[in-house]
Amino acid sequence: MPKPASSAVDKALDLIEIVGRAGRPLRLSELAQQSGMHRATAYRILVDLVRRGWIMRSQDHYLPGPVVLQFSHAAAANSLVLLSKPVLQELSDRTSMMANLQVLEPEGGRVIDVVRPPRLAMITDLLGELLPIHKFAGPMALVSALDETARIPYVRAAEQQGHPPADRDTLLEEIEQAKRNGFALERGRNEEVIASLSRPVLTGNGRPICALTIVGLDSEFDDHTLAKLQDHLSAATEELRHTLSGTTPGAGLA
């Protein structure tokens, strides 16, 4: 049991962090136990947090509120991009390919940053675009990190975006294969001569924070090169995971 928080602000932040990191909605008893607070104290603070929108209550369970979700979106557009830029640049430099950063949204993956080498200026960077899972490696990698139930809305969104409903089982198997491999590979589905390889960056409980994706000419994704790209991508996602968790020396902002 953690040491009890020393102030009302500490206690409120503890509860917000516990709810935000949980992989499922939590009960009051679980929140009290994990925060080291008495149930009455936790409940009193939760009432205020629900009123202010930091936490939502659904029956007897608590989950992140609309204010947290708004902050999450802002973080993706600002802090996440800033913290990820050195890793993204190094990944592009090491592979001589375009590298992008994506986050998961309700209908696919949103490209929020791109590093594109001059030699690939002919490839559209798709910065700011929302990409469907059936055509792009980034959203496929992100969705593969979800459980089977959580994947279904993305499959339905892909069908609304043009993927044949009759091929749903095939798409689900591709998602599962990306889960098993740890990588999502796409070759020529959006543009015939373009290929991409993606890997998710995961939290400690396995939830996807973002994905790093390498994009280049399909002709350069031969088996030998692909193995090297996977090594570089694995190293980059691991470095970014440590950076975002604050466990890498020098990860903080100057």
C-alpha cells in the first residue's frame, strides 16, 4: 500500500492517476486500497473530481472524465510530439526512410508528426490525416495492442471506409498476426509502390500510447532489409517507451 498523500491536492492527483492508468473502470474499494486512503476520504474527493469532470462515475465504477480526455488530446498534439521528436529523427536517419508518429482515435490512427528525408520527398507525409486500419500499418499496429472486444469498433469503421464486410475475418486475422509478430506490415494497399512497417509503444499495462511507423518504397522492403528495419523499430519504440515513462536519463525537457 502506498504512503498516504500529504495534502488534498496529492490525494486528488493520486486518484486521477490511478483511474487514468487502470485498464478497466475501478470500484471505490479498489481506489481506496490502491491510493492508501480510507473509503470515506476517497469518496469525498471523488465527488469533487466527478463534479469537475476529471473523473466519471458509471454506476459503482469510476473512469477518466472529459477533462482528462481533453488533456490527453492536447498532450498528443504537444508534449508527445516534443518528447518523441529525437527518437523519430534518429529512426529516420538510421533507416533512411520516412518515420511518423501516430496516436489512436475512434476510427483509426492520426499522424501527429513526421520526419521525411529529402530522397523521399515524392511520398506524401499524411501529417494530420486519420488513417484506417485496413490500408495503413500504423493504425493496424495500434489496434493489434487492444483486446479482441476493443478491436471491433475499428473493424466496423474500416468497413464504413471501404473494407468489404465479407472480408471481416481476414482483417481480424491480420490484426491478430500483427499482435503475434509485434509489427504491422503494409505493402501497396494505399499506394502501390509504398510500404510501411509499424510497432506500437505500450504502457506498463499493455495499452498503446502511440505507434512509430517507417515508410518507404516497397522495392526496399526485401526480407534482409525488413529484418534490419524491425531491429531499428524495436529499439526506437523501446527508447520512446522509456522516455515517456521517465526512466531514461535526460528524458525530461530542458
